[in-house]
Amino acid sequence: MQVDLPEKRYYNIGEVAKAFDVNTSLIRFWEKEFDILKPKKNAKGNRKFTPEDIKNLQLIFHLVKERGFTLDGAKIHLKEDKKKTLDNFEIIGKLEAIKAELIKLKNQM
């Protein structure tokens, strides 16, 4: 899944939820459930997600929403093969971006 977010240091929870097309409550829930999500919080308690947090959210979204893992299954999968899973996910993302670009070029012809 490609997430359309501008290049920034921090994203607020509303921007993140809109990019993933989910409710902010789901993002907060995943934050509690998955140890790899650790957004920074300001003095008011507002969450600020880094680009690394966005990558982790993409991975969680992929496992839970696209591949149909249960939350426990996704947690186990991340703990056992986190490096391999991240590498595979990054490769898939790059291939999807290439595919989208090729389709765009094809449509322009």
C-alpha cells in the first residue's frame, strides 16, 4: 500500500489516519497493541508520528488488513522475523511503485 504523505519530520494522527483511510481510534489501538509503534507526544499529549512510525504502520496495515493476520498473529510474525518481514515489505513497496509508474507511462502512450 502506498501512503500519500508529504515529506515531513512529524505527522499528526489525523494526517496518518486519513492517509491509511482508517479511524484515528484504530491508530491509537495499534499503538497500544504493537511495541514497534512509539510516536512522540508533545506537552498536550498529541501524537507525532515520524517517517519510521509510518513505515511500521504500513507494515502492520499490510499484515492485518491486506494479508488477514490476527493481531496476535501479526505480533508473533513481527517478533520472529522482523528483519525479513521489513525487507520483504520494502521490496514489495518498491515493486508496486515501479508498477504504478509503468502503468502511468503506458496510459500516456
